[in-house]
Amino acid sequence: VSDLFSKTGFQSLPVVDQDRLIGLLTQADLIAHSREAAHSRNAMRDLKRIVRRHAPILVRDLMQENPQVVTPQLPFVTLIPMLADQHIEALPVVDQGRLVGLITRSNMIATLAREGIVSYANTPPASV
């Protein structure tokens, strides 16, 4: 799993069983389970080394069970406080019990910038 995080650059990964969301695993979850890696400058590299040294750790042992989810019909504007105020990095999108997507804080910021609601530079956003 640490290789998957490293290769993709993702911060969060949904955990599914036959298209049904059963949990959410974040890089923070992995790092939190390793005090040795938590204080490192390159925590993901160190975590891989530590995991190889110890007994196998299963995803189900580290994942967050029953994560907060949203539906595809939820208005985008309602996601802002969920991701910003609750310090949630990603929200799985579930439709009729099946995982259909994942909304990340990065996705949200990119959408807001594309729509001219926020700006990456020190310039005011375009009027809406």
C-alpha cells in the first residue's frame, strides 16, 4: 500500500469489497502506526523499510471504518465545510452503497479555481 501511495501521489485510498466501500486508508493512518517513521523527513520511504522488517500489516488493521461519505447528488458547496472545517482530506462518493468516486481537498480547490471562485495567485477571484 505504501508503494501505491508513493506511485500515485494520493493522500487517501478507499477500501472496497466488491464495489462496496468498507473503509478509507490515508497516508496519515500509515504513518501514525509507525512512531519511527512519524518523525522522519521521508516518512513514506522509512515506513516501507519498517513494514518490510515486521510481520505483515493488513489494510483492514489500519483503515478508518465507516468513513464519512457523500452522494453524487450532494451540492458541491456543501463539501467545502466538510473538507475544510473537519480536517478531512477526502470524501468517498457512494451511490446506492457502491463506491463511485472520491472527492479530495485538491479536487475541490482545483474546481473552485477553475470556476474563478478562488485564485492560486495573490489576485482577487473573478466575480461570479
